[in-house]
Amino acid sequence: MQPMMCPDWFMGFGLAFEVIFFLVTLGIALTGYQAYKFLHKEELKFHSIGFSLLALSYLALIISSVSFIAYHMHGVVSVVAIHAHAFLFLAGIMVLLFSYLHIKDNATRGLLLLLTLAVIAIFNRPTSVIQDFTFYLLTAAMIGFIVFQLAKQCACKHKNTTTLVLVGFALLFVGQITLAFATHTHTLFVVSTIINLAGFASIAASRLMVK
Amino acid sequence: MKQRRSREEVIHDMLYAIQQKGGKIKPTHLLYKANLSHDALQRYLEDLIKAGLVTEEKVKGGRKNFVLQESGYHFLEQYKKFKEFSDAFGI
């Protein structure tokens, strides 16, 4: 998916950014897990699982990018890794939504996850432009919902850390929307990656502020 | 309507109340500051003493104080950190 949209000169930078995205999501996942063990809040458990899945999705993307750079083509490893990235990213965002929507029922969670992944599977035709568009638009919509929930929290709590997380997710939302239109536009791909970097930097800053 | 406090929130409120009183507190003050019934206070205090977060100190006149221990201060630090993390992500 993504290596097709990435210009040659940006490959190295893109890979470096993917490593950063992986490290940030992994850091948040680990802290979330520690917080869950201490506070025993179920929402924190799903928050940690969600970010763990996002971290794994970026790891898959790193594998795909490294494979593409090494062999200068879309080999089996690269293709499988890209699809793993899509699957894990979508699952991760959906699990994050469980914590924000306060969905307590396992059956409802399972159904939502299944429906979301089914949408991607339905549009999963290798040469289909609509595949990428659907994926990025769907993930953008889900991130947008998280932004909406965070905005409500921000209005109540007025904390710098909440604002940073809100800004971070808002940038990720814009980044995903931009990626949806970046299928054949290298410039938009570069712009969206930089926006995503700014988003993760904001989220990482909020974590660092928590001492 | 305010949600019922979790166990960790109650423990935090109790330890915070002791910290605010300079690390030492009388049982009655703790009862009011932590907003607990007498039975609930006794149950939680047993657990806190067993966990080493708090100790009981006998004073003159047959009275007693509850003293915050090092592990109690550590619990408060950890609680603050994870609560801030949780609040930052709107959870």
C-alpha cells in the first residue's frame, strides 16, 4: 500500500518516521498497561491493547518498507506485511474506540471488530484504488470520533496533557484524510507522513509531561 | 450523579488525607477527610497496614495516630502519575 505512494527520495525518511511511530505507540501501550495494573480501570486495558496493536501495525509497515527498499519491488513479504499493517491498524483503532465508547459487552466488541474488518476485506482487491481510499477514510472517521471524545474531555478538564493528546489525534485524523487522497500523489504522501509525525510527537510530549 | 469511588481511589483519598496532615492523622480526622463510614474505614485500614502503606502509632492517653510510610508516599506518586496519564487520554 504505502511503498507505492512513497517517492524514492523519501524512502529513508519514511522508514525513520515509521520507527518513531512504532516507538511512540509502544511507549504509550506499555505505560497504559502499567496504569491498568495499578488503577484496574478496564478502559485502560483496552487503551493499552489498542496502542499495542498500533505498534504492531507500524512494525509490519517497517518490515514492508525494509523489504521494499532491499529488493526494490513488492515481494511476498512486503505485500503480506502491508496487509498485516492494515489489519492491525484498523483493529488497534477499533479497540481504542472500545475504551472511549465505554463498550462493556464482549459480544458487541466482537461484532464491531468483525464488521470493521469485513469492510476492509470486501474492498480488498489488489489493484483497486478504492481499497486504499476506503481504508484511510474509515480509519480517519474512527480517529475523528476519538478526537470528538477527547475534545469533550478537554472542555471539562483544561489540562495541557489532554490538549496535547487532542492535538495529536487531530493531526493523525488530518494525516489519514490526506493519505486517502495520496494514492497517486507523492507530495500528499510526504505531507501526510509529516502531519502524522507531528501528531505522534504531540502524543509523545503529553506522555513525557506525565511524571 | 457522582460515580462510586474505586478501591484505588479510596486508598488514594485516605493516603492523601494523611499526607495533607503532615504524614500523621487521627482516626476521626481520617474518617471525615476520606469520607468513609466507620466500618469501611476499619476494613481499608486493615488492608493498608497489612500492605505496609500505613502504620499505627500509639500516643498518650490511649489514643492512636496513623502514619504514612515510604511505600504510602510511593503509592501516592504512582497514583498521581497514572491518573494524569489516564486523564490526558480522556479515559
